[in-house]
Amino acid sequence: MTDEILDRITGANQVKAWFGKWPAFHDAEISAFRLDPGAVVTFKLYAWNMTSEVDENGYFRNEKYADVEFILEGVSAVSINDLSEVGILFELEMEGEGTQLKLTLNSSYGVNGTILFSKGLVSLKPR
């Protein structure tokens, strides 16, 4: 994710400050997903940082847990598959396409797809 793209997302600096970088959101849980009339998509992720440290069982240690909410406005296209009760991300990607941004939810399980939008807001609530 480039800084040029993140500069177009209100609140992205708060997310970067909490996690120390813009996260890939690997293994983040999609806890809510909503498409509203008026071209607005809102979704929430439960996310954390995975460190390079390993615990006594051989699992990577996690830190900095947070709920992250995305509000995407000016949505011009949505292509979403597998709207299940739970979605687990492999990664979240964003790229620019002219005046539009394209957000891609690549899932390990559940919700995946793309959203084209013109304005984005992200907020973070530490756990």
C-alpha cells in the first residue's frame, strides 16, 4: 500500500500509528459488513499485529489488538462473494484508479471481493 493511496483515506495515519505501519490485515476477522442505499459500504475488522516472536507452542505472538472500521463513500461498483457469518482475510489491498480507489478483500474464508469508491474513512478502537 503506497502512502499516496493512504493519504486519500481519512484516519489512515491513526491506523498506521497504532500498528506501526499500514497492516495487511492478515487473519483479521470481518465482524460486520453493510451496503447502504446512497452508495456507502461499511465494514469492521478485528485485527492485530503479528510479531516475529514465537511462543512456547511455536505460534507467532500477536499484539496491538483493535477494531478497525472502514466507511467507503461514493461507491460506484461492488463485487462481493461468500457473505457468510464470519469472514477471515488473507489480506486487504487498495490501489488508485483515477479519481476512484479500489479496495480488494482477499479472504481465507468468507467475504471476498472488490469495492470501487471515491472517499474513504477508517477509524480504530484499541482493545
